[in-house]
Amino acid sequence: MTVFHRILVATDFSDCSAAALQYGRALARQCGATLHLLHVVQMPLAATTGIEGYVALAPDLQQEAEASARHDLEALAGADEAVLHVSTPIAGFETPVQAIIDYAMREQIDLLIVGTHGRRGLAHVILGSVAEAVVRRAPCPVLTVRHAPADADAIAAPRVEEPPTTAPRAKHA
């Protein structure tokens, strides 16, 4: 029995996200799942001044960032788009974590895959971890990926084993 029908790979275009996409592609192929790619365009000014201040100051900058991200997402989807039915949405004005969670809930995602940089110590405290927050809040299982697989063909989709059925016991008189 196939477990996953809708797989979401959230990407920030980093090496860790590229590794996550390798897993997403392999699992989507094996499961016959739809592969969704999501990138969140969040401008630093929006995060520090609030959405209203940002929109009034630089709407063209947001549109430019979204167009660039859309181009990069389409390049990532490449030939898979026809085979895997890749969806490449852009989310803006939300924090990356909230945008990922909202999208996963709205699209009824079965598996969410995110890259993780593996930061520790002060870097983790200062920069935070989108992957960690997604794991804590996601409405579905989350696969975190730090490195690309040695052999992408070796990635196997988990299978749910049906419990053995047993005939009801006959009652003894």
C-alpha cells in the first residue's frame, strides 16, 4: 500500500534543500505522488518593520524577488514537472515556517521534506531553525535531510504493512 500521495519539498535553494529535493523526487516516483516545491519569499524589511511598512516602501522589490524565485523553482522542477505533476508555489509575507505549515494544511500534504543546515550553539540560537519549527508544528510526517544520499536510487519509500487478519475463534461450549 502506498503511504504518500502529496509530497512537499520546502526549499531555500541551499545545498541542504537540494538534498531534500533528491529524496522528494525519489519518493514521489516510487509512490506515484504529486511533488510540490515551495519557496517562501520573505524580504528582511518585512520581517523587521511589518508587512504594511514593507508594502508601502518596496512593492517592486517583492515582485522582483518572487519572479526570481519562480524562475529558480521552475528550473528545479525541470523535466520532473510532467512526470511528477510538480506544483511550484511561491509564498510571500509570511514567515517561512508559517507559510510551509499553511501550505501543507491547505494542500493536505502527506509528507513534508526540508533540508536542515545542522547549526548548533550560538548560530542555532541566533538564526533559529526553520526545519526544527516545521517539525514541531507540521500536520504530517516531516523528513529532515542534511546531506544528499550516496545513491538516490537506493531511497526506498516506506510501506505500511497490513496487520495479519485472523479468523474469529470459534466459541467452545
